[in-house]
Amino acid sequence: MRDATDRKLFALLVVASGWLFVYFDKLNNPNELVRVYMARAVLERRTYSIGERRAAGAAFDDVGPIYSQWGYVNDKALVCDDPRARPPSCTGKLYAAKAPGASFLAVPVLAVLEGALRRPPTRTESILALRWVLCIVPSALFWVAFRRFLLLRGVSEATALACTLAGALGSLSFTYGQMFAGHQLAALALATSFLAAFWHWSATSARAALLSGFAAALAVCCDYAAAPAAAIVMAGWFLSRRASWRAIGLALLAALPPLLLLAHFHATAFGSLWSTPYSHLENAEFARDISPGVLGISTPTWERVVNSFFLPPLGLFFWSPWIALALGAAPLLLRRRHVAGATAVAVIAYYLLFQVTHALWRSGWSVGPRYITPVVPFAAAVVGFAIAEADARQRSWALALLGGTGAASVLATGIASSVCQGFPLEVYNPLVEVVAPLLAHGYVAPNVMQLVGVPGLWSALPALAAIAIAVALLLTAPLRIAAGVRAPYRVALAVAALLVLAQWTATSGDAPEHAAAVRFLASVWQPNPPPGARPFSSR
């Protein structure tokens, strides 16, 4: 850490995202667990296969050493023993139906954990370690580096900090930076590639080329959907004329290890370099969901646009209204031919288009459209670049909009993600119908203070304090860029108040399924009930 601000920011982000262990083993979350199953199979059995499907009379059973200990997990791929058969009605080997990057990264972490414990870790212990080592700490380090990047690109202190806090704590990055899945890992890798490509020393630095190429390939290895975005970052770097042919060669060389691992996984598990798990989905419902169009891509619909971006259950701009500022800022950067900004705008455009054209746009249980988590750092970069490019008289007002929208985003996304990282599909507004009731009844995720008997919200005080500090810093950002001028500060307060009111009151009306969702989440809570919690009525 180069200065005190870096250290304080790192501590704030780690406390906000790491204090509460938002994990409930009874939910059997396949998004994390199937990746851990694969990592354990590689570590213990030197195979990608997590088990086998065998005939059991007229039905089938999934068996194997990992299954016998940890039990059923969803989101699998099945390679039939008979090439003429199709999943799920066949015998064969089972694999994780995910891009393998997260599992590859998990193998050394689990090896060290097993050595430290002197026994195989449990599911919960594995998830806790993987979240901290691969998600929580790397996310905090990334956002510290991101702030430094903006400063070196000419963005003011106040703007750089506001963009960093909005991105880190008021977005998908916060929610999925707490979860061991491919979304945030791909986002970190892709954005790291971008930062390395456009850092101030990247024009002549071999390490920048190596880091950018490796990170871009790692993003693809963690999430197939990152491939076009990685190509956009590399193209932007090349077109900026910052990259020599030597640097391009180094970037391509560094990209080989992740891509070769990815190719090995495809060839070994599915018999072809180009065959992915999505061609072998074991869950028939998942296979139907992804079947429309080509590789799940089809024509956008109005329903997808409205639900993906605006309405409470999923909407990107409902949960993180500050990201809408990136769309408004894009024309300025394109007019100014800001190469780094234009590259970031292109990545954003790709992900927004992907969201509304993909068959799985609903994202399942989520806080926002989780498949486009990598959009966050690029949106934060666009907003920061645009404020720096704006006229001096406009900057405090632009920062007021960022401060107000960012504060509302942190309150919504931060508090919701401190309760659960996904909500039942029957819920319209999780803030009103699930988050508030659970917190009011003292249902707080496991944390250190609960171990010594501190009850309810008191045990979550460090995480809530970190969120409150971030909100205060965002709201007061205009005062730090225009000392003594209070009008932009009042605008930030007004914008935040209006958005918070809208976010925390929007509802489709009371319904039995809302109460059922709350009771279900309370029933899987660990510990159950948490210290000091009041039980929910059975009605």
C-alpha cells in the first residue's frame, strides 16, 4: 500500500465485504459448490470428473467419492458412455457445468487448507477459505489499485475515491466479491487486463504486456462470456498505439497458460477443444433454458430490457443507479477520442447487449443481473474519465450526481448482500419483502461477534459502519472538489434521498409467497436461529 488512503480504503472494503459470512450450507448453492467439487476432484483424484451416473434399475444414481461425502449438487455436465445417448437419461461421467478457471485457482488453496487442518476441509470451511483468498482480499486489492489508476490518469482525488466506493460497495462487484463463483473472478481478471494495458507505464513495460495478456485469458477461463470483452480490451490497447509488436507478442505468450488449461479441460472432459459443458448439461430444465437461439443468444425483447435494467427483482439500475451515469458519460469520451474510455464504453455496450440477448437473462437467484458483473469496473472507469474530461464548472455537479446515486447504491446493494446473495424468484422487491423483515427479526449472517454471544444487528456493527462510512464519503464528495460550495452537496443529498425512497418502498403488494420466501431463508439460516433472533410466525 503506497499511502495511508490506500491502507484505509483496503481495510474499509475488507470489513464491509468480509465481516459477515453470508453462506448457508442448506441452500446447496451450485454456483459455488460445483466448482469446489471439481477442485477437490483435481486435488484428490487427479481428474476433472466429479462423479459418475450409474444405472439403478429403471432410474439412475450419481455416485463417487465426493458425492458420498458431500452429497448432491446441481449444475453438472454429463458425458454419456454411449455416444448416441443424450443427457440426462444415460450413464456416464459427471463434470462441473462451468468454465473451469475458478476450480483451477481453488486447487492450491484447498491443498494448503487441507495441509493446515491435517484433514480434508468441510464444504463450509472450503467456501470460507476460497472466498477470502480468491474473492474478498483480491477484490479489495483491485479496487485500491483502481483508485490509483484513476489518479494516474488525471482524475481528481475526490472523484477517484467516489468511483471506487460506488464500484466496490454499491454494485454487483460487492455481492459477487463475497461469493466463490466465476462472475467476480472474471470481472477482476478482465479489469486487471484493462488497467495493465492503460497504466501510465504500459507503453514500454514488458510486465504490463504479460499481465494484460495473462489476465485477459484468465477471464475467459473463468467465464466464457468474457471472451468478446477480452478481445475488446486487447483491441483497444492495440489501437491506442501504446503496444509495440514485442509487447503484443509477450501478451499472447502470457495468454497461453490459461487458454491451454481451458483447452485441456474441454478435450479431456468433452472430447473436443471447442466442446463446452453447456453442450452436455445434465439438468434437463437448464438445457431447455439455454436452448433458444444460437448458444443461448437470441433477439432482445422489451421484457428483457425492462426487467434487466429497471425493475426491482433484477434491474441493474435499480440496484446500482450510479451505473446509468456511465451511459450518459459515454458520448463525451467518444467525442474526445479518449481511447481508454472508448474501450471501457465498448466493453459496457457488449455486456448490456449480452444481458438482453441471452436466454438466461433472469440469472436465477441473484442481486442484480449477475452474468454481467464485469461491467462494474468499466462503468466506474467511464464515470471517472468523463468527470475528469468535463469543464471545471461542471465537475462538482457531476460528482454530486455520482455521490447521490452511489450512496443509494451502497445502501441497497450493500445491505441486501449482507443478508443473502440471491433471493427467491417469487419476490418482487427483496429490500422490502425479505431484507427488512429478516434484519428486523435479528437474522444476521455468521460473524466473529456472534461467537461471543453478541446478538442481532449489534454483531453486524462493523460491516454496517463500513457501509455508513462509504455512504458519508460519497455524499460529501462534492465538498472536497469545490470547498465552500454547498449547492452540489445538497443535490447529492436530494438525489440519494429520492432514490433510497424509491428503492425501499417499491412493492407489488403483499402476497403469501413473500412471507414464504422470508420463512424459507430463515429456516436455512446458520446458526438457526442466530443469537438474539425472533422467530417468524408460521402463518
